[in-house]
Amino acid sequence: MPGTVGKIFLQSASADSKILGSCYLFSSEQAMNDYVASELFATACADAPVDDIKVERFIVAAPPVAAGA
């Protein structure tokens, strides 16, 4: 996937929980939006062995600028 930096798989630590997930890291907000709008993403969601897929988007903020800089 163009613009993909990495993917982290997530699973609940509780033995009786069935919460799974993944965190994708992208080089830009546009790369993230392109992936979520892609046929690849639609196919991955359709073929996923789960019923409740949620997408949450987070942006990494720019580092703060020191006062007087």
C-alpha cells in the first residue's frame, strides 16, 4: 500500500474477550484517506472474520514550538 509506514496487530489481554484490531501508520493523512477509500480496504473488511468493524482516524500532531522560538 503506498504511504503505509507500518501495521500493529492488537488483541485484548482478557482470555474471554474477543476484541481484535490493528493500527495502521501512514506517511500522510491523504495516504490514510486513500487506503480507507480503496477497493483493497473494502475487500479486507468484507472478508474479515468479524461483524463489527470500526474505523477511527487519529492524526499525529506536530511537535510544539517553544515560546519565543
